[in-house]
Amino acid sequence: MTTPFSAVIAATILFLAAVSPPPLCVHALGGSAATIAVVYGSATTICTIAAEQAIQQIQCWSNGQLLPPILPTTSFDAVAGGSDTLCGVRSGGFSLLCWNTTFIPKRIYNNASAPLTSLAIGDTQICALKNATMGENAICWRGDNVSSAQFPNGSTQFRVISSGLGFSCGVLDSNNQVLCWGDDGISRSIEMEFANLSMANVQVGGRHACGIDNSGFVVCKGDNNNGQLNIPANSAYEYRALALGANHSCALRRLNRTVVCWGGNGEFSSNITNGISFESIVAGLNFTCGLITSNFTVICWGPGWPNYASGIELPLQKTLPGPCVNTPCQCNIYPESQTLCSGNGHICRACDIPISISPPSLPLPPSVSPSPSSPSRGLRRGLLAFVIVGSVGGFAGICSVIYCLWAGVCFGKKKIHNSVQPTITGANAAQQSGSNPPSRSATLRRQGSMLIRRQRSGTSSKHADKAEEFLFSDLAAATNDFSLENKIGAGSFGVVYKGKLPDGREVAIKRSETGPKTKKFQEKETAFESELAFLSRLHHKHLVRLVGYCEERDERLLVYEYMKNGALYDHLHDKNNVQKSSSVLNSWKIRIKIALDAARGIEYLHNYAVPPIIHRDIKSSNILLDANWTARVSDFGLSLMGPENDRDYRPMKAAGTVGYIDPEYYGLNVLTAKSDVYGLGVVLLELLTGKRAIFKTGENGGAPISVVDYAVPAILAGELGRILDHRVGPPELNESEAVELVAYTAMHCVHLEGKDRPTMTDIVANLERALALCADSHGSISSGPISIVSD
């Protein structure tokens, strides 16, 4: 009758024993969206989200036959069903599409700033939770009315909602109380019966509701004419999931995942499902369907199941047991996650020994940071808050101390760097603290000198990828004495020239051009040492590789691998390219691929470099393209690394490029990894619009405007097509969602406050999904070098 409603509230559970039970899921006739939906009415239809596909499309079975895929080029996170109604939440949660019996899609919700996190359908009423600033707001549509009428008040914060036949209920975030609306008679009656209970969740059936309270017991209230309230056994934490139909109830046992049903006048036979373990169950009006753990296929049974053999697996492809995410799992990952998600993320499994109830409902989009005030959203992103009570807390505390001493992480012996915290120290903060640590320049000089000494002493011979030391005369000869015809650009401390070494290697040589006694020279000396120190230890296919260096008298030169196709900036904005319509970059797929390459390079700096590195100057001119059009991040002259101790400090002054620099960093002088996120967001907007970071509004001049101010209002208004680069042309059908996802990601990257921006891991996940959506468009892209045929 509706989808599996898996929804549980993030609630702190008091330990009743030394070992806590696992999280509880609830799948009801109405509830939070999952990967299986039941549509009833003119025909009984079962729809699921298919596994093992790059695009997570909806597949349906109806009247004994498979239906053609619904929007086969669009990925979905979750589905829900009701009376002749199927709805799907598109990947990322930004929009909701619904279909009637003709399967003509109708978009009833589209809001990038408030993505949907849960979905419930009961009969003709559709309700959802949307991610608001302070918590989860409910929004409902009745029948064909899509006017965003909210029931109840839109400011009410919920942890979970569920819809049944004519009414809906939810658990309030503030006090764990049940609130119902819709049919006045039944909704008020149910609400009153739950009035004195503190609930983790509530799920709605026909004229009854069940839920799991904060002590782990199943509680059912409402009409009992068919025995739907008569729970056969009910010890604490015995069940992990519920499914409610019109007049029956089913539950999954916690330990072995087998199913038990009650109500329905006793017509639900358990013989069909004996010994079968399920990942999830969903109830129709008077039958139940389940997703089998062993093979991810669906079977249905019960008196209302159409004249087909009960317990026979439906001829659907494998179904995802949960949404594919890229955020870390709190406990276990499904063993077959990589296959089920086709390499696009993984599926998180419930913890075996949790200490709080966590909802396996729709995941918060990767591109949207959860509000700190919302524990349920935090849990959905895998950041479970551990609460230790009583003796269990004492035991865990002792274990923590033992581990701390054993591992040497106590008392400053070891530390963990957080890539989103300030990772630099500066002289100004040192003065405030009264200490006199070495200056940044001295620190970088020391690190660079150590690297050089190691290389000069012969250690580099053991590592072929270490930087070579070149003679100045050799580099002058390679560039025809640094002639203007070999000049190809400029970096943070000098001019870049194309050169050819005696062994035939093509390289790019960056040379400092200032005198030894000037302040400018000191700044460029620091930039030289910064790049040398960083690039000598960084090796990633999306970072420009350092070949070697030269340090003779006042000359400072760095030698890089040559990037044949130059800077992204030139392809987007060079006057010679502006009017071109045949450029390789005039493809949405290629542009998304380049964005993903750059994001992966920055993610490496933030998450995998030790200590982490903040680039500080992410811009399109610092994203270079090699012969295979693979993008690589370059120019580390302004980069900063994590501090040598846990003392926070700030750089002497903000550094970066106008139009790309993080406003929070520029205004408050607080640098975090989110500053690089802002710069990448501007680059994404450049790729979408073809506009410079700062440009003039008129063809013959006009007021300057930033690409952020130009593009973000259009994206928010749903008018993305108005600002897209005309050289690329309108996105093809399978590219539209990809371009839209990139736009939403860019919009979140350029939030004024760093805390509201996504992490680089989130961005990479979104861009990977966007690229997968373009799989069928023109051009050839693979995980390796790409092959492009120009006209």
C-alpha cells in the first residue's frame, strides 16, 4: 500500500544490559522511503531500485509482467507508493517525482536548499521531511494538490513521519511524542493513545499504528478488529523492523531476520517465509513483500496477494538493500556493496551492537552539511553520537585509557589532523600566545632544505620519483635561454616556460625573476620552498608532478611535467577560444570529468596527505590538462600544511585570487580546508556558465559581477538553463540531471560560511554520480585516459 517505511529516530537508549541491541528499522504501510514500493488500486505493482547499475533506476513489476524502466537515465535514492501513485526521490534529495497509472512523471518538489530526507505515502496523501536550517520540517500534498500545504505547521520539527489510510503521524524531535493529522477521528484517537509514551518511531497502517518505544518494545494502538494489535511476543529489542498493512502487522526478528505477522484475521501463513532472512519488508493493503538477504530478490505473500504463487521470487533484477552513499559507515558495509552500487559508493549495514537507535531512511545528500542541532541527520550521515551509561561507560572508559597508554596517543605523543579545522600557524598567533615559534618561511625553508639534503646525499637514487637537481645552464638551454616564444604562463612566484631536456623529455620550468634583496624575493623564495617541500612528497595522478629543481645563487627554478593542453582557464576564457564551437571542452561530460579530476586531487591534499594540505589558490588557471585531457591541480606556492603541534594559528594575511578567495577567510582570516572548497565551487560555476570568476555584465563593458552572484540566484530559482554556457549547448536527456547535480554542488560550495559547505569527499561523490549519469552521451570516458574524437 505504500513503500517500506524504514524510519527510526536518533535517540539515546539507556543500556538495559552490558550489550545493547542493534538499531531498529520500521517498514510500514506509510513511513520513510526505502528501495521497495507497493502501488495498489487499478493494478498491484511492485517497484524497486535496481542494483548493480551505474544509474540507480526504478524497475517495476505489474500484473505478471515487467514494465519498461521508468526514466532509465535518472538515478533515485528511494521510492514510495500509494493508491495508483508512485513517487521517487532523485539522487541527492533535491527533487521529488511522482507518477500516476499512466506513468507520466510530475515533479512536485524541487528545492536544492532544502533536500528531502524522508518520504511517506498513504492512500493519496504524500508527505515528506525536508532538511531545514534547524531540523526536519514536514511538507504534505493531498491528492493532486501540490501547493506545498503543510500538515501540521511547517515549523514543527519531526524525527520521523508515516502515512496510512487518510491520516499521518510523526514523532516530534523535541519530546519524542506522537503527533497525528489528517482524518480527525482516527488521528486524534491514535495521538491520544500514544500520549504518555516516549517513542523512537511510529508507523501508520489502516486504522492502527505501531512503533518502537525508547525501551525497545513494540507498541500498537488503534483499531484491533482483525487482531492487528496482538503482538505474538514482545521482549525488549526482539524486533528490528515493522511493516503495517490495512489490518495486519509484520515484524522482522532482530537475531535471525525472519518475519512474523499478526492480524488479518489470522490469514497470514508463516510457512511460506519460514527460515528466510530478509533485509527489509513492506506491507500492501493485505499482503507483505520482503527483500531476501541471500540474493536481494523480492517475494510477496498474504491473502491479498494477486493470483500468483505466494513466496515466488519476482522476476526483477537485484534490488538495492539501501541507498548507495559515499560517507563512512558507522559499523559494517554490505559485503557486496561495490558490486551492488556498481562502484558508485557503498551501502551501510546496521550495527550489531549499537548504543543508539539510528534511522536507515533516506540519506542526507552528500552535498549538504547536516545542521549540528539535528542528531537524526547527523546519524544518517554516519556520525553516530556514542553515549556511555553506567557500568558500560566505566568499562569503556577503562578500555579507552588502556588503549590511550598503549598506542601512545595520550599526552601529546600522537595527534590526528582534522582536514576541516585550521591547519596553519602563523607569527601573529605566536605573538599572542607569548611564544616565538619559527616563522612559516623558516619552517618551509627547513623542510625544503631537509628534502634537498636527502636528495643530494643520494637517497633519491632509491626513489625514482624524487625530484632531480638540475643545473641552471641545462634549464636555460632547454628553454632557448628562457625566450618569449617558450613562455606558457605564470605561477605564484615566477614565469613558466616550456622546455625540452637533453633526454627528450618535455617539461614546464617555472623561474623566479626578482632580485635577492627585495621583499618580493623573500616572498617568492618562500613560494619556491613551499612547492618544493610539498610536491617532493605528494604523488597523485591529479596533481602536477614535480620533476626537479634548480637552486644556484639567486636563481630558483622548479621543473614540472609538461601539460600539453594547458590551463582550464584558457579553454574557458581565452579570447581565441570564446567563440569556438568545436573545442573538446564543449561537452558536458568532458567538463564534469575535468571537475571530478580536480576534486580528487584536492581531496587527496585534504584527506590523505600527512599532514593535510590547504592549497589556498584553487582557480581555473591552476587546473592544468595533460595530453589525455586529465586535469591536475598545480601551483603550490601559497599552500600551507598542518601544524607540527596542536596549537591553532592563522596565516599572517589572507592569500589567494580575487573572485576565488573564500569570503570567510578573507574577512575573518580563518583558514580551513573549506576555503579550497569555495575556490572549487567557483571553478564549477565557470565550467557551467563559461563566465570568468569576475566579469562585466555587458558586451562592451558594464558593472563587474562575480560568477557566484550571477549563477546562484538562477540555480535557486530552478532556471539553470538560462545561465549555461551556450558553446556547449543544452544538455542531452541523460546529461540534464548530471548538470543539475553539478550546479547544486557548486551552489553549496560557495556558501558564505565554511560550516555550510560540503567536504571534498562529498563533492567527489556528487561529481562521480554526475559523470555516471553522462555515461551514454557522446565522447568516450573511462577511469583511465580518455579518448576524444574531434570533428
